[in-house]
Amino acid sequence: MIDEVTARVRQNVKRVIVGKDDVIDLMMVAVLSEGHILLEDVPGTGKTTLAKAVAASLGCTFRRIQFTPDLLPSDVTGINYFNQKTQTFEFRPGPILSQVVLADEINRATPRTQSALLEGMQERQMTIDGETHRLPRPFLVLATQNPIELEGTFPLPEAQLDRFLMRVALGYPSEEEENHILQRFRLDDPLDDLQPVTDPGTVTDLIRQVREIHVAEAVQNYVVSVIRSTRTHDEIDLGASPRAALALYRTAQARAAVNGQDYVLPDDVKFLAPYVLTHRIQINPQTRLRGRRPEDVVIDLVDTVPVPVEH
């Protein structure tokens, strides 16, 4: 059931997005894990188009927030305003009260505005003027940032980075894929005619089913070993948190379901570890000077942790 819905969503999104099967699957893993994704790549690689295509395929409401230095927290959450006609205060919801929210160039907003997302991302609710508003389900924040251009930006604090389930880069298309893009968008934008292939109620049911995917004790111990090894590694100053362990566990369940499995394999954990852990650790300066990136350290670290095998 879950893999069938995922296959339909993948095929529908591929009517707009050329290639990027792994990225589309990771988006579905995030949706089914009730997590959020940080899309980090240069402009023009299709981050916004991908977010719109996924939202349209799932039948979810979609809102885009362009983060700028003058953006206020109330521009994200919404405000209570006085209606002179009715002589009462009324709530005007902000774009965060949608099912799929694209936070475009999130690192261009001030830390105060960035923090307006924290409560919603973690607790799926927003408190405005003492009143709590529940966010709709499913709820997914897709935040983008340009890793190259640093002028006029405010780096995301560790507390906010830890709220993102995964960090994903789209990368440039191949020569063949780029030719397909030119051909596909030659006459019109296929996104305009994209129809949903499922609905939010079905997605919410699938989220519950994902939680029941079997995780053997040996695989669970493997997840814990990977997380704990980040805290003792010579090249890492700050290791992954318990929230990272839960994220790796749940994404492994979701990936197993997306692949049509009813149990988690160690390979699911190994595949997802770079996406789940890279933005949650801090490597030491010596490692950085040697040209090593956090993803390089995580990949090498996972290879050193003994993988459980069936006796």
C-alpha cells in the first residue's frame, strides 16, 4: 500500500522533475516520518519546483515564504487584528498554517524570524497572543538555502538545524537530463496541469502504518551504535543528539515502507545516515583544514560501525 502510493507520487512528480529519483524518495520519507527537509543547493536547480510538485501530488495546501532580512515573525505565524466592522479581534493565519511550507532562503531572515518556525516544526502548533493553533496534518517544512552566497545571511543555529530531519542537495542534472528539461519546458510548465494522486487523509493513514514497520533489536542497536559513535569520534567536536537517533530510526522505517519492505534493513540505516546526521554534527577545525566535510566523516564513521548480520 505505502510503496504503491509512493510509486504514484514519484511518477507524478517526474512529469515535472527530470531525474532525481533518490531525492523524490527522500521527500516521501520525510513526509511519512513527519519530518522536515533542508534543501541546500545553488539557485536554479529546481528546489521550488520540486516542493510545488510534491505538494500538488499529495493534494496538500502549499504556501511559499520568501525569507528576507525585514521579514517579521508575524509574517510567518499570522496576527490577531481588530476588525472595525465587527468590533472584534480576528485571527489572520500566516503561511505556516499550511500542509507544505516552502521557506525559501531561510538563512536570509534574522534569528528572531527563523525561530518563529521552531514551535511549529517540533510541536506542530503555533502559539500566537497566548492562543494555540494546531497545524494541519501532514505538515512539512521545506527550507532552502544557498551554501555559496554568505553575504547578508544569518547561519541557522544548532537548535534549528536539529529540527530538520534531513539535509539534501539536488545537484546539477546530467547532460542528458538537461536536454530533457529543455524539451519538457519548451511549450509550457507541466506543473500547471499537475493533478493530485492521493489526498492528505490517506497520507496521514500511511504515516501511522509506517510507525508499525518492524525494527529488529539488532537493527535498533545498530542505530544507537551509529549515533553514539559520533560522540566519541576523533574528528567530531559535537556529536548527534538523541533526537538524531529517533530521526534515523523513523526515516529507516519510512524508507523500508517506500521500498515495499515490512521490516528495516541495516542498509536502510547506512543509506540514510549521511542525510540525517551531517547537519547535526560539528567537525573539528583540524579536520576541516584537511578538506574533509561532515558528510565524508559520517560516511567513514558508518563504515566502521559493525553491521548486524543474520546468524
